[in-house]
Amino acid sequence: MNAEYAVEFRDVVKSFRTPEGTHINAVDNVSLHIRNGEFFSLLGSSGCGKTTSLRMIAGFEWPTSGEVYVEGKAMGHTPPFQRPVNTVFQNYALFQHMNVFSNLAFGLEMEKAPRAEIEKRVQHVLEMVKLTGMERRLPRQLSGGQQQRIALARALIKLPNVLLLDEPLGALDLKLRKEMQVELKAIQQKVGITFVYVTHDQEEALSMSDRIAVMSQGVVKQIGTPIEIYERPSNRFVADFIGESNFLEGTVKSNEGERASVFVPSLNAELIGLNTGNVSVGEKAILSIRPEKIRLADKKVMNTNCIEGTVTNTTYIGSDTHVYLDVNGMQFKVFEQNKISSLDPQAYYTRGQKVWLSLFPENTLVLAEK
Amino acid sequence: MLKRLRENKSLQGTLLVSPTLLWMIVLLIIPLLLTLVVSFGTRDADGGVIYGFSFHNYVRLIGISNDCPDGQAICYNPLYAEILWRSLSLAFNTTVLVILLAYPLAYFIARAHPKRRNTFLMLVLVPLWTNFVIRVYAWMMLLREQGVINGVLGWIAARLGLPFEPLEMLYTPGAVLVGMVYEFLPFMILPIFTSLEKIDNSLYEAAADLGANPIRTFQRVTLPLSMPGVVAGTILVFIPVMGTFIVSDLLGGKQVILVGNLIQNQFLSARDPTFGSAASLLLMIMTLIVTYFYTRKFGFGEEIVAA
Amino acid sequence: MNPHRRHPFIRITAFLVYVFLYAPVFILVLYAFNASRINILFEGFIPSFGPLQTDGSLVTQSPCGPFHWFCELSRNREVGLAARNTLTIAFISTLVSTLIGTMAAIAIQRYNFRLKAFSQISLYIPIVIPEIVMGIGILILFSQLFGLLNGAFGLEGDARLSMGLGTVIVSHIAFSVPFVTLVVQARLAGFDKSFEEAAMDLGANELVTFWRVTLPMILPGVLSGALLAFTLSLDDFVITFFTTGPGATTLPIYVYGLLRRIITPQVNALSTVWIAIVLAAVLLLQRLQAREAK
């Protein structure tokens, strides 16, 4: 592998014709690069273009314009069977009329590998997914989780440089999904192959990936490590889509190095935050604060970034309490861990209670309004 | 070259369909067009075709003829109109009778124990797989003056000491109707069965739960849900009946002449292919019109054909 | 819990309809053993084995005993030829129509091309028009075509183009293809493309994918279509009637011809043999299906 990147997109656009006759860009001018050996996720809700992007790497779709590179080579209109990538399908797509062995051997038969080698590699890959001894079974005789692992094994046996996974854990129940997430990550780290993983599940992406590309409506909103994505969302969409956020609109009044001061009309107050959005003075900005980062107290504890509000509703969910507040007509949500264990519901905030919210500047992000 | 084929999906599709398309054009479209052309022609002395453009065949079919009694120039000869009408009513009657007979049987099989269902179905199909002509012949044997039915009836009458005149059953319109019903009964049983089988048992339970007695359940649940089957079956029965000539030939003799007989006749003994073509096209148009209005009202029932 | 199942009305009617369906078949088979040659009344079974003896219109003794007419049948050259023709036509037309019909079904189900609507209509027409219309059309086509070619090339005698086995086969293919296409299309409708994508992803090109993945998965549908085409061809009368020629008689045509002439119990014997073969085939199929289901 002498290419700089495992996969690269340069100005890729994919448009489709709608039934009404117009055109829609499922992928709208996407440029990104995926590094060798990385676990890279494409995250977004349905229709955002993540699956289409994946399919363009695999070769099931061709870009309308722009170019997809795999290991430094432009793929153009190369068909899937000539690409050094393999796919794990969402519905597994195991060949129903072949048993497990034949399914696994299929890819190697296409490479015209000798029989002895096929046998060996099939055994090896079965061991890797912990399904030794299942060679003779038919797909319909396997459970969902087992089918998923065979689908993975079938793709891995060819030792591709890039493995594409299209929401592979979607059909599994919660417990199994969590187990598989751990296993997939372990396999990826052991084999060292680049994984490109498509999912709509944030938790999954955040827990497994080295880097994530957040997509919406065909556009990449942000690429970064899980921590970067969560703690430093670069725009409102990402801040809203990943986890939860409180938003305030305002105008930048002053700039000082990392920090900026924003006047928020709805609160009639100036708040200080980190200027991650690099917004200039006089421009409109959006302040974003995550619910778990707001401190509640019964009195004002700071001079700035401390506002008073009234509790409108609370939800007790065991480990946390979700508190909903009204601050000058603006709705806020705050998540507080329950550090007390009282049996008295009144101890966990009550409706109408007046509290002070502390919005620490390091946790308050100033984003450009887009 | 291969690359271009790979990229052009439309071309791939066209190539795949081309042998079939070619076949259908040569053996369906062109023959139909030829039939149309010939129908406008005139018969020559040897039974060949003089191409031309005249409506006289169609005019004759509708009934306006210049072969009139009393020296009239133009009069109405209902002969052919009668034939068309007879075919239509026969097709209609056959279809109705077939539905009446097929539905209970289809229902019976559909509600039978799953293990025995296949056997019951096979029992319906076996007569179907014996030859069409043979089945008609069987009815000839049954309906003849000295045939089986008369034989049995005569034997019973003799035992009861009653006088008996053999019934004249063969070569009557009734015989043709019976023959048609017999021929096409399985074609209605199968589609109705298929659509009845698809009805989930829980629907009956729900109806009962909501207070419907058996008759109401049938009326409001079973019957509507089995309609696609009835529609598919109707198309499978009505259209062939319109066009068959063997049944009327063998069971009806000269007494019962249908459109099919007329057409066949024109191409063989009467040797007027132009008139026969006109009749053939008229038959096709009539069938298409009936099918169109029927499916407009009742739907296509294609899902049943698939099964 | 179906309220209607046990209703006597249903059971009685069903039983009566079965009787209605099978009574003629029963009579047919019975008369195959008729001692009477004119075959109008049933005069009983042929009593004894031995050299042929007749008494008026009755056969009182025969080397084959009660199976006399079956023996006669086996000696009947014309029947043999007709049977051979019927099978040849059925096999060839089934082969071709299944092949091109499957291709057409794939094309219509999976692709969009300019002639798609036209193709679909052309395939729908034969199903909704009476067979005789198609038969007549093809007759006109061939008679005019052959007349033209014979005249243009001055073909005489044996070299003359005329109706025969070829025209029948070609016509059978024409009316079978729509049915094959319909059946295969229905099977394809539920087919998930991801299997083919998986195969290509693993290195199989389009042909290999079709051969090793697609075809095995649609095979039941293709076989159903083939069976349907075979049945339609075997049983066909109308189209064959208008497209056949000397030497190309099929069994249904042959029987029809017999019925208009002399009706000896040989016809019944032929019918019985036919029924027996169909029954055997059906039982065999059931046995095979039961085994595959395991």
C-alpha cells in the first residue's frame, strides 16, 4: 500500500432522477479522505447520502461528476468485481442456495485460488468470527447474529484493503448489537484493514470510530474524531444532531483570542463562549451549550454566563434527571446526574422552582449562523 | 465494446428482450395486421385474396346484405349478428354457470386440511391435463341418443315400468353449454382457490368477534376478498369460450354455430379468407372491449395469475 | 375457526362437482375395454384370450383379451407418428420459449428501455384474445408468405415451402412465450438485488453472477414456466389446427380427425393411455416435491 489514502472523494456528486422528473443530488459535492487502517464512519439519518457514498466506493453506483479514488487509483466506471474493496450488506445477502462453506469460498473461487488454500482460509476466517464447525449449514439455519458474522467473514476472507459495512448491525437486538460492536472493533484492530462504516446510530459511531463524517442531505457537515465531533461541533446541524444542545441566537460584540462575547437579545444579556466558529465582530452567531454541561444552583454563582430560570418540567430517568426550564421565554434543557439518592420527589427539582443556570464559557460554543 | 454494453443499461434490456420481441412482432403483430388488410379485400375465384379497400365484409357481418328476397336492394340479414350474439350469450352463460359450480368447490378445497389440500387440487387438475378434444369426446359418448345417460335413464325407466323415449341431448345448444362448462370449470376453480387460500384465518375470527354470522361473514369478508380470483377466472373462461369451435362442432353439429365455427368455416370449406378475417377481427375487438370494461370495473386479478 | 367449513351444502356441492368432473373420464376409460367395435353401447368386456374372433360387431376373442384395443393402438402407425410429433413440438417449443421468455422477463422486470411498453403489450395480447384469432393470423401470414416465396423462386414439388412441423413449432413458441414471461416475471418481482451485488462485490462478473447466483434463485419460476409451456403445447388444438400440414399431425388433431370419421374404442384406448401417463407424471411430481421439501 503505497497510496496516501485508502479512499478519497474529490468533488463527488451523484444525482438521481425523481419520479416527478426532476433531479436530486443524493451526494452533493463531497470531498473527503479516509486513511489506511482507519475505522471511519459515515453517520447521518436516512436519505443523507451515506449509503450512496458507500455504494460509490463499492462500484454499485458511479459518480455523476467528481472522482472516487481507492488506494490512489481513480475508480471511474470500474465494475465492483474489479475493485479491491468488499462489502458487508445490510441484509447480509448470503447466497441461500449455498451452504456456509460455499458462501465463504465464493470470493476465493473468483480469484481462482487452489482448493487447499480455500479450505485453509475458510477455517481461518470462521475462527475469526467464532463460528468454527458451521461450514455445512445453510444460511436459513443460522440465527441473525450468526448470519451477520458469516457475511462479515465472507467479505474479510478476500483480505480487501478496504471493507465497507452498510449498517450491518441494524437487524440485531440491542444486546447482540453491543456485543458485535465490540467484536467488530476488535477484528478491525487485529486485521488492520480500513473499515468504512455506515450507520444512523450515533452511539455506535461514537464508540467504534477513529473518525466520523456527519452527513445530511448529501453534504458532509463535519469530519472529525468522536471527541472532536461531540465537543467541538463546527455548525448548528452537527451540534443538534449529535447528542443534544441548547441554542441561543445573538450577535458577536467582541473578540479576544479564543473567546468571544455574544449579545443574546432573548435573554437581554451578554454571554461569553469559545469562538470555535471563528465569527467576526458584528456578525450573527449561535451559542450552543450541551445540557449535561450546565450547572444548576439556587443562587447566582458567576458574574457572567449565569442566568435565572423557572423549572417547567422534570423527567427522572434513574441515573439522571432531565430538567426543562424557561428562561425569559427561552426553553432550556439540562441533564443532571443524580448524585443524591433521596426518596423524596421534591428533592429532584419541582415545577415552578427558581434556579440559576451556569453556562461555563469553556462549554459554550460560538458557532457561525449558516 | 463490452464496456459500452456494461454501462448502457437500456441497451442491455433491449438485447435481452429482442428475441422475444422479434418473435411476437413476426408471429403476432404482423399476422394481426395482415388479418386487418385481408379483411378489407375481396375473395377471388380460387379462395385467394384480391387486396383492396372495401368494407363489404364488415357490412355483411353486421347484417346488411344485398342478397335479398322480394327484389329489395338492401335488407337486413341477421344471420351473422345472430352468430355473434349467440357466442356472446353462450360465453356469458358458461361463465356464470362455471362460477356457480367452481366457487363451492374452490371454497371446499381452500378450507380443507392443508395436508389434503394438494390432493384435492390435483384431483381438479388431472382431467384438465388430459386432452381437450378427448374431454369433448367423452361428452359425446354421454349425451348421444344411445349414449350413457340415455342408457341409464332407460334402464331406470324399464325397472319402474315407465315408458321411455331417449332424450335428444346431443347436437343441441344445451349440449354445447354443458361441454363448455365442463371444459373450463378447472380454469375457474384454481384462481378462486388461490384467492380464497390467501385469506387469513384471523379475518374470520375478527368478523365473528365483531358479531357477524356466517352469511354476513361471507358477504362482507370472504366474497370481496375472493374477487380477484373470480376476475382472473372469468378472463380465463370467457375469452376462450368466445373463440372455441371444437365444442360446438362436435357437440352442437350444424345446429349450433358460433363465431369460431364461422371463422373456421370461412377458411376451410367456404374459402373466403377475407370474410373470415373480418369475422376474426370483430371477434378480437369484441373480446378486448368486454375485457376492458370488465377489468375497469373489477380490476385485473394479476396477482392470481402469478400464483 | 371457520364457520363455513363443516357446512353440508359446501361438502355436497363439492362432491357433486367432483363427480361431474370425473364421470366422463370414467366412461371414457370404461369404453376402452368395450367388446363392441361400433362403440355406441357398452357390450361388456372381451371374454377370452386367443386368436381374433368376431361376431358381427362384437369382438368375442382377442390375443390381448380385454386389452384388445390397446394392442390395436400400439400397432397404429399414425398414432405413433402423431405422438412423436406432439412430443417433438412440445420439447422444442418449450426449450426455446423458456429461454427467450426468461430473458424477456428479466429485461422487463429489471430494465427500462424504449420498447418496453410495446413489448409488454405484445406479450399481453395473446393472453386476452381467443386463440383462433392468432391462429388465423398466422395462417394468413404463412400462406401469403409461402405463396410469395414459392412463386418468386419457382419452387415446385418437394422444394415447395408449406405448412408443417416447422410452422407448428414456431407458432407454439409464439403463444407459449407470454406465459413463460408472466410466470418468471412474477418470480423476479420479489428478487432482492443485493444477492447479485454481493456476488459482484466478491469478484464475479455479470455472467458468472447470473449463472451462479441469479439463475439458481429464480430456477423454480423458470421451471414452472417451462412446465406451463410444455403443457400448453401438448394440449394445443386451435393454433396447431391452423398451422399444421401433412406429416405434422399432432395427437389432438389426430383424435379430432378420428372423431369425425370412425369411432372405434381405439380412441378410448388412446385417451386412457394419455390419462394414465398424466396421472403417473403427477404422482411422480408429488413424490419429488415431497422429497425436496425435507
